[in-house]
Amino acid sequence: MGYPLVAESQFSVAVDPKDVVIARDSFGVPHIFGPGDAHCAYGLAWATCEDHFRWVQEALLPTVGRLSLVKGKVGLLFDFAYRWMGLDTLVEGLYEKDLSPAFRIVLEAYVQGLNAYARRHPEEVLDSRLFPVSGQQVVGGYVLSGALMSGVGMALKAAKEGRFELFYAPNETGSNALAIAPHRTEDGKTWLLLNSHQPNEGRFAWYEAHTCSDEGTNILGALFPGGVSIFTGVNPHLGWAHTTNYHTLGDIYALRRRGSRYAFEGRWQRFDTRKIQLWIRWKFLKFPVTKKLYSTVHGPVFHRGRRWYAFRFPAFSDIRSAEMWWRMGKARSWAEFDSLLCTDALPLFNVIYADAQGHIFFHSSGRTPWRDSLLHWRQPVPGEEGRYLWKRLVPCSMKTRVLDPPCGYLYNANNTPAHYAKPGCETENSARWPGFQLFDYNRGDRFRRLLAAVEGPFTKDRFRAIKFDPCYDFNGTYQNNFAALYALNPSKYPQLAEAITMLKNWDRCGREESEEATLALVTHHFLTKKYQAPFAILMIKKEPLTEKECVDALRRAVHFMRKKYGTLHVPLGQVQRLMRDTVSLPLSGLREVPRAVDSRLQDGRRGLWKVTGGDCYIMWARFGPEGPEIESVNTYGASGRPSSPHYTDQMRLFVSQNFKRMTLSKEVILNSALKIYHPNPGP
């Protein structure tokens, strides 16, 4: 299905940087202005490189197979995945066929900006073989990221380790999104909360920007470094937030192999093969290796010893997501926005939407296989049987789609799309196909309870309190699966009696001053180490934690706390820190609570957990007659360069749960900007 028609750009690919204006506000956020979307793309590329050139390059290096030379083994995995999925040939074959001329102009202007920056700053280039970057490489970066987020990475890990339960495991990222209709807000405006969870640093960290052109684009929001346009944000008419959904977005096929053939529908079929070159870095040496790739009618093949598997994911057969986000940012109404969603160009993601007309909307998007419901779809599925080879996708009309529910609000926190409001407000508005996500998390449980408890209009204070709630729910998925931990008998385990009593008395909230929350944090750490899986899987796995597992983890936590601190009574804010450069601040919140904080043991000697992800970028928009009122905050700041004043300047706002004021007004921005300039590619 194609996109609705939009006006073709009147500008050629060659952008004159003198026509591009970058205005940096007091927090260093770039606001980019130009006569055309191509000019904005050039300026966005330049501004992103000024702030995060390394991350931009890391996003694109897999397309030339050289991230391994920068990131070692981790980079090699991305280099391999790009070619293993066939994305190099896919993008080349579909670039002019599936992308409109208007968007290809935007892409070419974007890479013009990237290449100009690289020429101007050769000392910052990680690998000269990356440049000049092409529009096809940028699109390839989108497809690779979308495929990995769709579960391909977990599928490869599951096949490699022979642990297929990992295929269903959520990744470490999540998101919260809320929309409130005008009849439920104290000011009669439509409210939208964008609260995507990503790593705080790296190629998948959020970067805030604003692009505004005379061709109708005017959008503020966030994207990943290397993105051509805003991924999630607000324009004068509407806004949207994304959360990750966990439908089963592909399948692993167990193959029966005989030499160069595999069994399929009663016959031995020959593998398709090709050879690729990968680069290996070992100490100071760099050398190429050749690898033979196999594929079947199902898709690419991965083998480990005698185990051979084929993978089939719709996410690595479509290249339109980059154009989809660009067009979403230009939409002016719900009807236009909805028609875009139904082109099925996004590889995954739920969408929570709000607009100036008072509409709120929920759509569980993604390229999802339409499987035969009479078959058993436990992974891996039989590769020999043709009836398991799906060829269609779940149509838009069958997906969860909710417009203007009577209760006046919508939410998603990576929970099942079947839950989006309060009981009695939800309807059976979508099919439950094989692979439909049915599980919930604590964040979904908690939002469901807190939102349903509000009678009458939502006040700003109540809304903020719900968003920043730091608690696990006493009657949800967390409590169910961790019940054994809180049911331990101190008389049965006298050496752990003090710790058990602390946890029994804990209010389940990760407040900065809570000593019990610290003990829970450390206990969670040892439980995830045991399972070698994301923390979220402990809440959704079928079997709750056993008493023995809880005792073992708690015993290790007690030993750790007494060794590092000499006591169990240490406030959470002393242990869990938001750290960058010389700034180190205490942070409330825990994993999988609405005030989501993902942290890792950073300093085992001192017993410090560094916050590495969680809430990240937060935007709150309120749509009224005068246009949207926008507030936002990012974890660290606008720049990834330690020398920049914007490297850490939002950290205190973030920790104190406050926001900075933002605007879409070109006049206001230019009148208040700290710096206004044109990109300077040099002679």
C-alpha cells in the first residue's frame, strides 16, 4: 500500500547551507529552519553531527561492514546482522521503487549535510571508508534498527543458546505514553505524555530537535542520531508517542538438513548461498574474513553445530519506516495520520496520539505475521511443513485501534494492547491472532490503577504524580511473581531476619530516601544475574520465583550490602546515581515502575549503581486554541561532547522531575536563541 500523496518538493538535492538556519536555545537544543524540508534535513544532519557525530557514525557503519573496527565484537554482530538479513540487497532493490521522489530528496539532502560535516572535521571520522554516506545507507540503518527491535536479535540469541524462551523475552527498553481528552482535563486541553525509555547514551539514545520549513513541517521531538526526521513528537496540530509492543513479530523455523539441502514439503530443497566479507579487529590488527551465508524459502539461516534454523520476520523485508516518520510529522489531522498508520510501514510500536481537535487515539502498529490459528506456534516451528510458512500480515482493521474512549484517557506502558483504559471502558475491538501480546508489566498495572482512581478532571499535579510514581503495585504482575520474596519467614532464616523484615514492611516504592528500596534493588540485581535475562522477564515468566531463588538472591544482597556499606540501612539515592562527567546525582525510581530507572552496578568496590536508561526523554504537550504548550526534559543534555555546556545541563531538571519550556514559534525561538548560525562546510 502506498502513501497518501503530498506535494513534491520544489527544491533540488543540492542544498545551499546559507539557506539553512540553526538556532540553539538556552539548553542547546537545535531548532532548524529552511525554505524546504531538504534544507531542514541538511541542517538536522549538521546539528546532530555537532552534538553526536560518533553515534551517527556508529549507526551507519554496519551498512559498510565496519562497525567491528570501532566497537570490536559488539560491532561485528551488527555488521553480520546487516548482511545476514540481506538488507544490503533489499535497500538497493527497493530504494527508488518504494520511496517517493519527495522523500528521496530529503534523504539526499541529509547525507549532503553528513558528508559536508565529515569533510570539515576529518579528525572526528571513525573510519574513512564510511564516507561519502549515501541515502541508501541511511535507510539501511533504519531497517537494521527496526528489525533488531522487532525481536530478531533475541531470536538469534535464543537459537545460539538453545534457550527459546528468550525469544519471548522483552528487551531492556520500554516506554510510557498517556493521552487525556479535553473533557477530562482541568484546562479543557488535550494532553499527551511522551515518555520513551531508551539507553541514556549511544546510537539508540534520544536526541531532541526541532525542524521547521516553508513546506509545512514544524515539529519538535526526539530521534536517534542518524535519523532523518523526528520519531516521536508534536507539531501545531497533533502529536504522538511510541511504546514497544511485544507481539511475536516473526518466527524461527527448525530445519532438517542433508548436505547442501533442507527438507520442505516432502522434498529436499537446495539452500541459496552467498559469501560476505566481515572485518575483524584483534589488538592493533585489522583483517577481513569471508563467511558463507545460507537462506531458505523461509528466510536467512543461522546454524550452531548440528542445529540449523531459518528466520522469517516482516521487519527485514520493508524499507519504508524512514519515510513513514517523516510523513507522520507533516500530518495535520487524525484522518491523515491514521491513513499513514494503515500503510503498515512501521516494523513495530504502539502509538498513543492526541491532537488540537480533542481526539485521542491508540493504535497497536507493526508488521505482524498473519498465522493459521489452527496450528501450534511454539518456537521453533517445523520448517518442513509449508502450512507454517505465512505469507500475509495482520491487516490494519484487525489491530487494536481505539478512538476517543468514553472514559477520556488512553495509556500504554508496554503492556498488552488489550488493556488501554479502565475496566468497563475497554472493548473487544481487535482480533487475538497467534502471537498477539497478552502479558502485562508493573508499569501497565500501576498506570491502570492510578488513572482509574481519578474522578473528575485530571489536574496537572495529579497527572505529574501518576507519571513519576515510583512504586510497584501490590496487586499486579510484580507482586505475583515476586510473592515468595515478600512471604519469607524471618524465623526460618534467622541470618536474613533483618532483611526479610525490611522487605515485608516496604511500601514497594523506590523513593530516594527509602532504605528498603536499596535492598530490593540489590536483590533484583542478583536475580537477573541468575537468569541472565532482562528484569522484565521475571515479571512475566509463567513460573513465579521460588522460595529458594529468593533466599539465595537475598542472601547475596545482604552479604553485598554489609561488605560495601557495613549496614542494610542505606538510602536508595546514595546507591543509585545519575552520573556523567563530574556530576553525580541521587535518583529515585526503580526498574519497571512508572518513574522507570534502569541501572547497572558501575562501581563494585563502592557499591554504586549507575543509571543507564529508563525514562530518558520526556515531553508533556497540551493542545489548546493558541497551539501546543510544550515542556520537555532529557536525561543529560543536548550534546554528547564533554566540552559542551549542554553535556550535563538538564540532569538536575531530570532528577527533580521538572521540565524546560519549549515552543514551535519561529519568532520566539529566533528572538531568544543563544546562538544562530548557518552550517559551515568550508571551501
